[in-house]
Amino acid sequence: MNIALTDKIKNQTQSTDSSMPFMLDVTLQSSVSSIILSARDNPCSLLIKTVVEKLNAQFDFDLEEPEEKQTNNNNQTPHTLATDLAIILSDFLEEFSKSRTDANTQQSSNEFLVHAIHAINEAFNETREILSAFGATPERFLEIMDQTYEILMQKMDFVLEGSDTQAA
């Protein structure tokens, strides 16, 4: 091994640019500012994206938010937001059902419910934490989130009733 060559390569890869940490800091601040503004301007979208992310992590899927839900969700009521989330849940349930070959559909339904509720709880808590941490919680949105959560839990039964896992 040529030590002189190794030292030469090592010296070439080290940056002498002292502005690099500053540039990284400015880029990070810009990204955080963008996230805060996006969350403040459209907290419903943040909630939906977080729910999809947590459901994907819980079920090890790679589903995306439906394109029609990627629009501006600023003026959603708790009922429309809960309906949108129930539609997303039904997409996950459909994918979950495809991956199951269990004879006991009630057991599959229960398993889906346990995992889905866990993911939803995480998503609602994380969204609340993100908005609170950055002081980006719009007026009345926490109340909308609470109402949406209650309605969504009621709609979970409807999601299961319309699925293939209930037909036995």
C-alpha cells in the first residue's frame, strides 16, 4: 500500500471550505421553515400524510396518499377529513386482505383493526406534536383533530363492514 498516495487522496477529500457548515445550517433552517409554513397553511394535509406514513410503517406497505386527497385540505370539516381517512384505511384494508390467506376472517379483521388503530393513534399524536413544537397549530385545528378522531373511530366499523374480510 502506497502511504504517500493514501495521504494525498485523504488530503484532497478534506474540504478547506469553512463556509460548508454555515451552508448546511442555512439549508436546514430553510427546510424547517418550509415544513412549518406548510403545516401551518395546511394542517389537514400534514395529518393525512402522517396517517399514510404510519399505516405504511405498521403494515410494511408502500401505499401512497390518493391523488385526489393531495389537494388543499384547509377547509375540511371533521366529517370530511374522517371520511378521507376512512377511504385511505379501506385502501390499506384491501391491500391487507390481499396479503392474507387466513381462513378466519374475523381474526384478520381484528388484526387489521389493532394495527390500524395503533398507526392512527401514532399519527394523530405525532401531528399534534409537530404542530405544537413549531408553534404552528392553527386556531381550532386541535379541536378539528379531536372531532375527526372520534368520527374516524366510528367509521372504522363501516370500513370493515364493506371489506372482503367480513364476508365469510
